[in-house]
Amino acid sequence: MLHVLVCVILAMALAACQSAPVDPAQVRANMLNDLGIDPATVVHQDHARYAIGSGTVRPVAFNSGLYVQTATELHLLRNKDGGKALERDLSFPLAKLQYATLETWSFTHLKQLQLGSPSGMIVVNFHETPDAMAGDGDKADSAYAALQKSNVRSGPPSGRVWPEQAVKPYSEVYPVTVK
């Protein structure tokens, strides 16, 4: 009898210690609210790696974060605290975008979204791997379509922009000089 009572009390204690399941969508919505972005106005969002002001095709440093488009604005939110939080990196009205284009990578499904912005070219790879040369083509197509729907004009491809993490492993074997 005492054994049954101890088991019941132990089971109740363990049940009380269990946390409620966490909804990732709600966590992301809370993060957006904390940054002053109304989640109800978001038309496209996805995890991405991006570079700001990369006007050349030489290797550049990419940041990890969240790409968020509302009906009127574009936000690039950088990961901080190991991805547990976000901070605003860049935000501006879509009307200030000069163009949007997709750069395809031959013989693959990979694509890179390139945007002409007030801060220079912004390159977005919808992929979370640091050395990924480009990102998921379907996600890039979806982001591009959302920009087109918001009347951002299409621009000509300007060449691939390589993440510097993608060329570091090869620089020891094939030395490269970056100017």
C-alpha cells in the first residue's frame, strides 16, 4: 500500500514538472512583436543567411537570421545568443528597393535572392549552412514572388556572390588573393 502511494505521489510530481509544449510559431511571433513587427502583417518569412552591401562577386561575410517581409517593409533580423533571440539588423520600406532578382546556380535547384537597396546590394541565401553557396530554390522563388506582388521591380542578374565561409576550406589548397 505504501509502495502504491509513493508511486502515485511520484507520478503526480513528475506530471507537475512537465512543461507545456512550445509552439515555434508563437515563439517567432513573440520575437517579432518584441522587435516592433506585427506578425499579422508578415507576407513572407524564413530563416536565411544574408550579406548587406555586397556589390561584388568576391567572397563576403554572411549573417544568420530571419528574412521578414510585410506588405510594406523588409526586415533582416540577425541571430543573437546562439539563435535564441533576434535583433534588427536592417529595415526599410519596400518602396526603396531598386530591384529584386534571382541568381541561379547552374545544374542545381539552388538560387540566391539579390536586392538593390539603399544600403547596397543585399544577397539572401535561404539556407542555414554557413558554407552554402546559395539557398533553397523554392524558398527563394517564394520570397521573390512576394516581392513582385508588392510591386518591387525585377532587375538583371549581377553574378553570384560567394559566402567567404564557402571558399575558406579551399584557400589552403588553392591560395586565393581577395582584394
